[in-house]
Amino acid sequence: MYQIGIDLGGTNISVGLVDDTMRILKKRKIPTQVPRSAKAIVQDAWALTQALIKEEGLSFSDIRWVGLGAPGSSNVQTGVLEFADNLFLENVPMVPLLEEAFHCPAFIENDANAAVYGEYLTGAAKNCHFVVLLTLGTGVGSGILLDGKIYRGCNDAGGECGHMVIRVGGRPCNCGRQGCFETYASATGLKKTTQEAMKKHPESQLWQLVQGDLEKVNGKTAFDGKRIHDAIATQVVEEYLADLGTGIVNIVNIFQPDILCLGGGISKEGDAIIKPLEALLIAQRYSRNARVQTVLRVAALGNDAGIIGAAMIGKLYAWKG
């Protein structure tokens, strides 16, 4: 038997066919195209799944269950996606929609919770008991494992580190607050910071990197500019790392995890972000004299963590049979 893992993000819908050894056999993705209805999103996920099982010579009867990792807060008991600001969805019965489309049991989990579970099962956090994963994508997702168990709080909405404020009166966030961590530390936030800097500095080489088109700026642009020693790009990267580091130190001070993993596209910068963040963490963490300290590391599974975690999440829900 096999499981389907769906990693639903503000940018892409990624679907994977996962076997019982937690190996992804096939995967596909398409743009999420927000805003649009939850039913349309589920239909796209079903179509991707149909293509995957056909390629493997399987049928839907070979699928044990489907797991969905979705941004925002979800009620894992009722299967309702209660609030997902980056998808512009509220109080949507995602699990009933999935079960109607797939004709098998379905489960929902926060996307970062699914990703941290994937890293815990077979990635960078394997054999760790206290884990935090930050995914730096459209927003900042955060998954937390405490003593090997996903932390959800009293209402399944716990662990939204992306919506702690790091700048009072700062950028407006889709959640309704201002100055949220994700408005600065996400790939979207970095893109905005880069664009703002470029508008102020037409002399920057960043303009050449994007052929003079601000719409071509992405989360990698500033790092590319820093690599060619552009002064403005270097300032943008330093500002970004300061904001990201502020949130990381806050999180470490609260949870003191064994490991804090960084996922999402920006994590591909590797040591270019890990080394300065480690230095900042050493300088600012409250636990400066502790014998054991949090390890900062890039997530090992990359974008596969969310798919694997979502696919295997059904193991946590024996109540559904």
C-alpha cells in the first residue's frame, strides 16, 4: 500500500506518492494560483495524484490514505482549515473535500508541522526529541516537536512563529497584524526588501541581475548580488539575516530545541545564511552558559519534508482507522 502526501503552499501544490519505507516514488507540482476555491485546489491535487499512480501502474485502491499539509491553522479532528491567510481561505472543510475526491481516509495538518514530522522521521531531526523547523517560503511556517510530539496548542493553532511581531508598526501582514516575522524573514519579505532597496539605489548591480525588471526579483536576487560584491545587495542580505536571526533567537530562547532546521528556498543558500545566523545566535541567546546548545542546520529533505510528513501523518491518527 501507498500514501499520498500533499504539500499545499501559497506558491505551489506539490503531491508525492510515498511507500511504507517513507520513500517518495514520484512527485509532481503545479502553481497554487491563489486566490481560488478550496474545491479547485483539491481537484488539482487529485489530478496530480491520478497522473502519479498511472505512471506507477497503480490504482486508487492501492492508496491507504491521503495527507494534506496546509498553511495556517487547521482543526485536525474536524478536518476544517480554519484560517490560511496566504491562501485567502477560512473555515473550509478540506478533509471532507479530499475524502469525496479520493475515496479514502484523509488527514490535515499544518504544512510546517508536516515538514518537521518528515524531518523527524527520516531527515535532519531524526533521533531528536525537541525540534523546530522554520520554512522560509511565501510566508514563514514553523513546526515544533516537543518530546517527539507535534505541538499544536489547545486549538491546533499553536506554533505560528511567523506571526510573532519583530517590528512594532512594521509591514502589514495578511494575518491583520503589522511587523510579523514572516513579513521580513520569508522569501516574499526578502523580495520586498530587495525591491525597496533597488528603488532607492538605481546604481546597484541588482538591476542588471534582473534585466531592469523589478518583477524578476526573487529570494535569491540579493544573495546573487552579494556574491558579486554589490554594496546594496550586501546591505539587503545583512538586514535580512538580522531580521531572521532576531526571530530565531526568540524561538531558541523559548523552546531550547535540540535542533532548529531551516527549510524553504532560501535555505539553499547553506553556509551563507547558517554561519552568520550561528554567530548571531551565540551572541544573543539567553542560554549562553549552558553545556548543551541548540544546533542550527539546513533541513535535510528540502521540499520533500512536507510531502513525506503529510503522507505519513495518518500514522498519528489511529482514531480514524
